[in-house]
Amino acid sequence: METNHSMSRRHFLATTGAIAGTTLLSSAPALNAETFVSQMSTGKKLRLAMVGTGGRGTGMWGRDILRDYADYLEFVGLCDINPGRVETGKNIIGATCPTYTDFEKMMKETKPDVLIVTTVDGTHHQFITRGMELGADIITEKPMTTDEQKVQAILDAEKKTGKKCRVTFNYRYSPHRAKIWELIHAEEIGQLTSVDFHWYLNTSHGADYFRRWHRLVEKSGSLLLHKASHHFDLLNWWINSDPESVYALGQLNFYGKNGSYRAENCRTCPHTGQCKFFFDITKNQNYMNLYVANEKYDGYLRDGCVFKNDINIFDKMAATIKYANDVQVSYSLTAYSPYEGYRIAFNGTNGRIDAWIQESNPVNDVNYDEIILFKNFARRQYIQIPFGTSGHGGGDKLLKDQIFLPNIGDPLKQCANTRDGAFACLIGIAARNSIASGQPVKIADLTSLTPQAVKTYERIL
């Protein structure tokens, strides 16, 4: 393992070849669904490497998959810019593989079948493209990337190398959201014409984005990418069409410069007695081990102040989206709501679907989510969906089963490929560009992708 503890992010990326732009193309065939199943049937384990060993990487894509799918996969390398965090992450995951701070070295020494990318969003494209060039298929966290040039770089790398990239849109797998897909595609409300979709982040989860690296648009692309790409992908999947144009508004009204006092982070703040957003990280031993103990290497503060003046993302956003099949969407995201959840309605030629999901502080003590189906000239129907038994509304386990277990089908077309990842990003990118210009933005003007009235589907890894 590299032990240069003073390594900067720029040097880290430069040593990977991401900045230098070097290429080393692999002639190995892409690990698509068929070759994956074939590999599993021979008893050979899938060789995984991971870059980015923060909370999401070590938890959902590290410890959990090694626990649940050890018969099918093994970690051959872990990489992070922070040498302390990658060692801590290895212990959390329970892996026995080598650790690295040099991405290029890890890829060349371990030769993984699949690279899992869970770094800061703004660097996803560098590891996706270089990982493909070095012979790996990719599993990446959402958002796939953060601007249109980076989207194009990924599209070009996939075409050039023949490798594949899967984007982990776990919301598609939630039983509640899957049931909505089934109702729409069974034409229970006739032809879909419009959608009203409003998401609320509360003063706990929502605030947390403003104390972490997500608060900087250059790292997260703003919540229009980091958070809303989840929602935009759901819309693209439900509507079964590609977005065509976006007009958006957005401001920072609550966090950042709007606070009456601030500090560098909560542990050093003189206002802890009066600040309702005080976050005592010392009560979370996992965060203390993974982040606080390793601050000395890169200075990253997991308990940053939500009122820091450098915050440059929006905390309220709204967008009007037109699809190639003429469906129109009204979308909003608020990051300082008293509860977490969403309201959504689908309008069709023969009826309407309504749902109000409170993910925190639910009004009723129930163990199900509800969908209301209204049909024109008929009585409403209440459809109750039991809560999922894994994260993100029950979607996490179902997503990972489909990726890592052989012979799992995809009847609801939930598998998300590079094109799906791109269009989810492009709505957020177009919205951000629209806010800056005050004008609508056409999706087709951003990359080489042409929006289709009916989405293209491809089952991959």
C-alpha cells in the first residue's frame, strides 16, 4: 500500500492516469449478464475492487455484500485517497485484500472483473472511464457523474472499450415504487399524461448534506444531481421515455450564509447550546473510526457546520420537465422540511394514482405504504404495500440480489445502464444550467444522446 500521507486529491487523481488521460485498452469481453451467469456456474468468484471507502462504500457495497454473497464474489483491492480511512474501511468490510491510495496501481496489480465506484460524485467519471480502460466493468453509485462533459466522457469510454457500467438506482427496486410502475404499465389510468412529484428532506437527513462534502457544487453537482438523480431516474423509468427539455428555479434560502451564527464544525463550535442543528459525532463510533480518526490525512470534517459560508448548493429547487412522449412533470425538492418523504400523483386519460409517503414521523402507526388508485367514474381503490425489509424502501437487497446472484430476472426493467444513468444526470444538469441562464434547456444539446419517445432497455451486469 502507498503510505504517502500528505498526498493531495490532485496528486491522487494524477497518479491514477485520470488527469494525465492515458489509455490502456483491454481486449477482455464485457462482463454482461450472460457471461456473469456463466462465470458463476463454473464456481469462479467475481473479483471486485472498490475505490472510495466512505460510509456508503464500506457499508452497502462492502460489508453487506461480502456478508450476503461471499459464495459468489471476493474483494481483491480497496482504494481511497485517505490511507487511514482505507485501512479502517477494510476492517469494517471484513476483507483480506490489499489496500491502496494509488488507483492505477490497484487496478494493474489486482485486475478486477468489476470496479465499484463510491467516491465523491465529481470524480466518478475519472474512475469509471479509467476503470473501463483497464479492463473492468463498473458498478457506480448515483449520480453517475455531475456535468455534461463528464457524461460524454463515460459514453465515449464505454463505446471505445466495450465494457459496461451499471448505475445503482436502488429506488427502482422498492416494492412501493415497483407497484406504481406495474399500475402505470398495465394502463390502469389509461395513457399517462402528467406527473406531480414533490420530495421533502427533513432537518436531520436534509441538513446532513450541508455539513458534508455534498455542500459544494464542484463535488456533488448540487442536490439536483446527488439526491434528485434518484427521483429523475424514477420518473424516466415510470414514464418509459426520455426527457426532452427542462426549465428550473433554485435558491439557497435556509442553510449556509442564511444562518445567524456558524463555525468550522460542530465539535469546535461555541454555539452548541443554542443551535438546533448541533450534531454530536462522538456518539457514532463508526463515524469516529472512519472519519474523525483519519482527519489528519486529508482534513475532511464529517460534522461540518450547516451554516458555513462556502455552501454553494441550493436548498430549494423546482423543475418543469417535458418528455419525448409529451408527458409533462412538475418536480420540487425542499431540504429543510419538518418531515422526510414525498407526494406524487400520476394523471392519465382514465384516472389518477396518488401516494403520500412519510419516511420519518409518519402520521399513522402502520407497517405499509399506500397507493390510491382513482379511475374515472369509479370508486377509489386503496393498495397497501408492506414495508420493505432492507434500506431505501426495501430496494437495497433486491438490487444487490439481481447484481450478484445468478439467474435473477428483470421483468420490471429495473436494471439501469449507462444510458439510464446519463439521462437521470442530464435532467439535473439541465436544471442547474437553466437556473444559471434563466432559460429552458434542451437535453439533446448537452451530449450525443438523442431523447427517445420510448426508452431503450438493455440488461447488463
